[in-house]
Amino acid sequence: MKEVFDYIDSNKDRALEALKTLVRQPSVSAKGEGLRECAELVRRMLEDLGASPKLLEAGEGINPVVVGEIKSKSNPKRTILFYNHYDVQPPEPLELWESPPFEPTVKDGKLFGRGAADDKAELVGRLKLTEAFLETCKDVPCNFKFLFEGEEEIGSIHLKDYRKKYPNAFSADSVIWEFGGIDAKERPEVTLGVKGILYVELTAKNANRDAHSSLAAFVENPAWRLVWALNSLKKGEKILIPGWYDDVRPFSKNEIELIKKWPYPEREVKKELGIKQFIGGMKGLEVKKAYVGKPTCTICGLDSGYKGPGSKTVLPKEARAKIDFRLVPDQDPNDLEKKLRAHLRKKGFSDISITYSEGERAARTSPDAPIARAAMKAASIVYERKPVVLVSSAGTGPMYLFDSPCVAIGGGYSENRAHAPNENTRIDLFVKGMKWVAETVNTFTELQK
Amino acid sequence: MKEVFDYIDSNKDRALEALKTLVRQPSVSAKGEGLRECAELVRRMLEDLGASPKLLEAGEGINPVVVGEIKSKSNPKRTILFYNHYDVQPPEPLELWESPPFEPTVKDGKLFGRGAADDKAELVGRLKLTEAFLETCKDVPCNFKFLFEGEEEIGSIHLKDYRKKYPNAFSADSVIWEFGGIDAKERPEVTLGVKGILYVELTAKNANRDAHSSLAAFVENPAWRLVWALNSLKKGEKILIPGWYDDVRPFSKNEIELIKKWPYPEREVKKELGIKQFIGGMKGLEVKKAYVGKPTCTICGLDSGYKGPGSKTVLPKEARAKIDFRLVPDQDPNDLEKKLRAHLRKKGFSDISITYSEGERAARTSPDAPIARAAMKAASIVYERKPVVLVSSAGTGPMYLFDSPCVAIGGGYSENRAHAPNENTRIDLFVKGMKWVAETVNTFTELQK
């Protein structure tokens, strides 16, 4: 691997130029801005690599998925898939950027720009480490497949459809996920899974207009209906919907051991949020187990009636709540949505309408999977430190659409400001991330020989 | 009274001119616009009447209360007080007015303009009927006192202070309230009371910023805290705060009889709101009893986290609810606020902060009070129809600050669009309202001879 690492080092400026090219091209999926142009740029980069790219389509107005493949001459029976995305978050608020979001700017060893980290740095990294293999070994350690979507920042809303239409594009022995890197203490962190999600909106309606609150003596108030319906969903930390926890897979012994070892910066998180304690004074292992494996039910938004200053005596015509249920293996959002509906009906809340806006299953890879062991071993080699292992991120992604074991590793760090103004990539980590992923693929291949 | 009525009839154009003069002067208390100028106009009108007016003051930035008094030569031992207000609602939305709000315009027998009904028509009416007595009888039937405030449209927020500083200005044998008139079926309606109010805002806070909802596994969600706290306040139609109903005065036999007779346009209200039924299918007497005498707890507003389109996975830093409790005699908002605080504390919601923004007691006059009997009898004379009697409006006002019996009567009608664009007074009712009030005062004096 020395030649590969040397190639990565001596070509890092070219890699950075490629990243700048992508950052310069806005690709804001939330606004439908520049997606096709960016997909075309990515397609051309794959073409330059000899990866026979294609733009997959799933219907009008849906952003294309860019795929490519490079066959291994030495090891054609194993396939690694790289999942990344070429879309980015909106750059707003613009006034908080120190340099324009779509003019990539290098400062203090960092490249600034929208997408400079999430996820264009990782996407370019995958391409450039592939180039390193091809230029030095004239081969890749196993077959490489690339799947780059353009709707990750809006919840990968059509990736299910792509999976249905192009199942082959999703198949591989293992998958390298789109994010990863070092933690706040500069330890490489191997993440083995993501939580799932069920996102719904509950709406209670009554009159066709807001009424004077004096009528509350006999006109139903949808804000009360909503409050009572919400109250029926959760008591303390327990979700009250019958059967909600039926399919929760218990932690394996191995997972518990990893969770015990995984360092969670409780104090820093509390400080950052300005809070004195977590729910019920939770600490240590309990917090970490919750982070990794607790199904949650979160009110993300409440909206009804008068919200301005002072008092207004109004009886609102409707009330709405946005709710995010985080799921764990093996909970199924479709099944749970049915349980939610049945529960509200049974509790007498048939008047509350439910809009299902997002559903994804959780995914978790065994720490014993070859790709997981490879990522850990590679981290020790590249960073010369023992990695920390996170059994599952508390966040969500479409990992479940890939049936193979998957690890999330890369060149990120905790202050890359993904989704925020002044998003950036540390150039040293950008390079190290490429090496980590290259070494992981190499080790993965070695482990299975 | 024939001479008085004739005078009112033959001087109606002069009365209308006086009303136009007041309407031309904006006096928007919500914006602090034109209040002193309007108070001065009113003071001059009182002066022209010989009512020795004064502008009472309760502190800087507080709109003055204009008072005046005319002693009766024939009956100096009885005093009637007229409570009105010279401030108006903001005229917005301006584009919906068919004529400019502060340019009084006569069309189809109506005078249009902001304040043309609420409350400048009533205020001018009181002055002009006084003039009618003075010009025809060279006396008034009993002492007349006038109390015209300038903050009614912003909740009479300083009237308590005025009452404390100038108790004498509030004392009388009976009070004629600022509104009244005929119902949708053109029946004169005598209103004998108003509900009280306790308006609070509940706020739950936790972190110093919104967090990613993945942290919900152990970071407290103020939106849940608020929902649970609200849920503890009310179940179905029952307010659960201990002692809430302790001071509720039961209906007297007389009141029940009046409520039975009072016609409430259930069908029209449902149609107007676009609803099929009232809470629990309530009908008839039950609805009317609730309108008049049920203490309510209304969520007027809910606000937390993300309220835009689609889904955002956010753990809100705070959640707020605005709550309007309507009160009935003899509930005390100060006492109830304490009970609310104690209840939330006892239920474990000490983290919820309570902001008290408005408190007024209810007020109700006995149908046997001379002023009530006088208003009913006068209605029959002036309108040649038996009046309907409303034991209490479901709305609120500072009636409780006047310790004397009080009736709400006047020249209004159900389509006067008070608080809305194209506010107007029907000129025929403006005249009839003056006669009704004049006849009421006359009858009140007669009854007590």
C-alpha cells in the first residue's frame, strides 16, 4: 500500500482541485438548484476514471443517481460499493459565511464551501483513492461500485424507487458509507449503523376559521384534541403505542462491549447545549445505550392559533404537530405507522389526521463483519491509534436499502460545520480519510483471501 | 318622554355630525395613535354639554380617562354612570375597506368608518341623549356621570389603576355599559354581565438552542414537557386544577328562566364556522348555559420548533402555549393563577414558567335590579317588542371595576363589523339606541320613586 499512499500524498493538490470543481457547482436538492449539472460533473469524473458511469432515472423531477463500476482483474469475485451523495444543504444564512459558499476557499489548512465536507469531499476522496490504486497497481483490490445519489439532503426520498428499479446497482459484498472520520479527541471512529425513522405530522381541525375564544364553551378546540392525542403517545420515556417495542432487537454481547468502550463526550454535549443534566439524570452507559439503541418519539414542532406577542383570545381552527420517531433494528416504519393509526383510533382520536412524510428502517452491521474488522484494522494503521467503534449513529440514512454489511468511515471531523455556514474540510484529514478508506478496502480483500 | 324623543329625531343629523367628527380622529390604542387628540375632542363635547369634564391621568404613556358629570336638580340622590371608550381597533387590513376607515362615509343608511360603531357611536349617543334631556326638560332624570376610557381595545390594562386612584369616578347607583343593541332577528337584547378572564402563557425551556433530534434519546424535549403539563390541566370539558370551580356561583332560578328564554342561533353559528356539531353533541339549553356560565380553558396558541413544510428533525429548545381561562362569578383570577401554579408544581412541572398577562373578574347584574328591569321595560316601549335577556355575554370587559348593577344596551346590531373592515352603524338604530338608553334612565328613575 506504500505506493498507493505515496500517490495520494503527491496528488493531493489535484484531488483538492477536483473537490473545488464540485463545490463550485451548486447542487441544492431542497431548492432543485444545479442537480443535473452536478450529476453530469460527477459522471465525467467517473468516466475519466474508466468507471463506465450511467445516470439512472426514476421519473420526471427526480434527481438522477450516478453509478459506475470498475472490475478487479485480480479479485473479481468480491465487490465493494461506495455510497455517497452529490447534493448539498441550502447555504443560508448567507451573511454568516466568511467566504461565498460556492467559491471554494482555502484558509488555515481547510477548504471552505457548501459541500466541501458533506458530501463532496468524501465523494471525491472515493474517486481519488480509486485513481491511486489504478495508477499504482493497475488494478483495484476488488470490484468497485459507485452509487452517488442527489437527494440525500431531502431524506433520500426516491432511493427506494431506484432500489426497486435497479436492484443490481445496490448489490455488493460490503458498503462504505458516505460519512465518517475522527471524533472530537482525534480518534478515528468506525460507525456500524444508523437508526431508522418514522416522521409523521398529526393535524387536528375543526372550524373553517379561527373563532373568538368565548365560543370555547361548546366549540371543540383542535389544540386540545392534539394535546390529548400527543399525550396518549408517550409517558416519560415510554412510548405507549401497543407493540411499539415488539421488534426491537436486543444488543448482542459484542455490541454491549463496544458501547461500554465507546467514549461519549457527555460533559461537552451538556456544555454545548447549556443544560445541567440529561433526562432523569441519566449518565454513562445508560446514555450511550440510549444514543445507540433507544427508540425515541420526538415532537419536532407544534403550531396552532396565535403565536405573536401578548394575548389574543382566539379559538384556533387547527393544530399541528410534527413527530420524529427514531427506530432501531428490526422495527419497520410501515408496521409502526399502522400501529400508531390503530392506537389513535382506539384512544378515540379518529379526528386526528396523520400524514406520513418519511420512513426508513434502521441498519446495523456486526462488528465481526469483514468490512468492520477491516475498517478497525485500517484505522490503526493509518492513524496509528486504536479506533473507537460506534455500534450505531443516532442519526438516520438509507443504509437499510443496501443489504450488505456497511461501515461509515471517511475524512471528516467534529468541527466541519456540515449543514451550517462555513462548512469545511481539513485538508490533512481529507488526505488521511482517502488512505483510511483505501487501506480498509485493501484489508477487507486480504481478510477474505 | 315624547319631547325627548322628538328632540332626538329632529337633531339626528347633528348627532351624526358629532359622530363623524370623532370617527375622523384616529385613536388606535394598539399603536398609540391619536389618543390624546381624541380625548381632547371628547372633553370639549362634554364641556359643550356643561358636564365639567376632566382628563384623569394614571402615569406617563397611559391614555387618559375622560370624566364628566351633570347633576340632576329634580333627583340628586340617584346617579347613573355611562361607561364608554374613545379608542378603536387598528383599521388593518386597509385593502378590504370600501371607504377609507377614518373618512366617515354614509351609504345605504349606514355610517362607515373605524369606530363608527365600537364605540364612538355609543359614546356620542350618550352625549346626545343627555343634550335631549337638557334641552327639553332643562334637567336630567338623575345625576349623570361619564367615564370614557382610551384603552378598552387593549384590554383596559390600566383601568384598575384609575379605579384605585380615582375611586369616586367609578361610583354610581347603576351603570350603562358600552355596547348593546338588537340581535340577528332584530329583537332588542339586554345583556346583564360579562365573563372574566385569566390569560397566561406557559413556557417550557431546556437547551440554549435547537438540537438535532437524534439527541432526544437523553436530552429533555420542552415540547413534551409542555404537552404533559397542558394535559394535566383539562380532561374533556373538566378543568382539573384543584379548587377551580370552588367559587363558581350557581345560576339563580331567575337566571335559569332567562337562559331558557334566550334564543341562541345554534344553527347559524355552526354554519358560519363550518362545523357539524358542538362538543359532545351539546344542544339547546346545555349550549346556552355553557355560553353564559361555563368556565373555560382554551389553548389559544401553541408554538415550538419547526413549523414549516415537510419534515425537519429538530429537538426544540422551547415550547410555548397561550391559554385563556374564561371565568364566571365569583371566580378570582388572582386566586386561580395561584391554584394553577400550585397544581403545576404538585404535578411535577416546576420547570414550566407561567406568565400572567391579563386578569379580570366576571360581572353579572341581577335581572331584578332596577336598571335591568328599566332596560327591559324601555326596550318594549322603544322597539315595541319584548326584549331578549342575556344573563352574561361570553366575552369579557372591565365591568367588575364598577360595583353597581350594570346593563349593556345601545344602538348596535349583529352586522356592524366591529373590529373588522367596513365597520358601520345603522343610522336608524343609532337613533333608536339613544331613545332606548334615554327611556331606560327615565324608567330607572321612575321605578325608584
